[in-house]
Amino acid sequence: NYNFIVRKYVKMKKNLSHIINVMFIPILFVFAIWFVKGYELISDSTLSGFSIVPWSTEKILNIFTFPFIHADSSHLLNNSYPIIILGGIISSVYKEISNRVFFLSYILSGIIFWFLGESNPVIGASGVVYALGSFVLVSGFIKKQPRLAMLSFLVIFLNFFNLWGIIEIEQDNISQTAHLSGAIAGLIIAILFRDKGPQAKKYNYELEEELEQERKDIDINYIYKKDE
């Protein structure tokens, strides 16, 4: 029994280590936004001065800081678990480019919002969430892979990417333009990396057509060289 428990413990430790290695960037990002909120609560202060203000050249560097600031625990939680789930999907499926996808989602969603948004201060990582969701959705359809398509629909059903978050329903403290900016960023990233990661499955008739074309090219090159 003791050996069984030790083996189970070692296996769990290896699995946990693997998960942390694969999802290091999303986990680090979520840890950072919780750390920032913890600092605000402990110091009884606010970091809202690091919010982004579209078209403000004085606040342009806050493109890098505003996703880390959140209004309250509800705002923080609602952005945390989608980043973990979507980040996990991307880290598992797009291993080689996952870090680049996450970094571009973080930067590009802020840049696009700086150009599209109204001149009101905005905080929160919602744009990053929508960028990640949009990337998974669009990439799944571009690559025409059933597994990725299923992940795309999962994103829709989990309500991470939906039109209600993009269309202005009512005036509240949530920036729908930031959501839209994130969705646009995810679309751009999916197109940018359309040749990276898992590719669309090729069927036998497609492979036969490619082999036939390659054979014709070889014959043409052989005849051309022979005539020379």
C-alpha cells in the first residue's frame, strides 16, 4: 500500500509539473493580475492610473498595464478562468507558437482598442480573453480540423466568445469595444499563424493528386534537361 501511494504521488507530481510547464504563460499572467489586485487591497490604494485611454498619447504605454488592473473580485474572476481554459487549449494544441499567440493577444488587443475606443479610461483583461477565444474559433475553421472545430464550438458554448459581449446592450462599466478589439486581434492572429500548428487533414485523393502533380513536374524537368 505504501509503494502504491508513493507511485500515485510521484505520478500526480509529474502530471502537475507537466501542466505547469505547458501552461506557464497563462498561469503566470493570471498570477500577475491576482497579485496586482492583492497589492491594491493590502495597500488600500488603486492602480487605476494605469488604465488605457484611447487616443491619449500620454497613456499610450498603458497598453502594457491596463489588462492587469481590475475593478473588483468579480471582474477579476470572470477574466481569470477563461484565460486559464483558453490558454490551456492553445498551449496544448499550438505548443510551438502558444507563447507568441498569447503575447500577441495581450499586445494587439490593446493596440486595436487604443485606436477604436472612446476617450474613457478602461481596465481589465477582457480584451485578452476575447482575443484568445477568437483565435481558437477562427483557427479551428481555417484549418478544417474536426478536433479544433469542436474546441471552437466549446468556446462558443462556454460563452467566452459571443455577440452579446460585442454589441452594446446597455450602458455599464464594461467596454464592449475592448471585447470587439480582442475579437479582431484574435482573427488577425489566426490568419497570421494559419500555416502554423495542426494543419488540415489531407485525404487519400488529395495526396494522390499531389503525387501525380509531382510526377508530372519531374517528367517535365527531365525532358527539359534532356533537350538541353
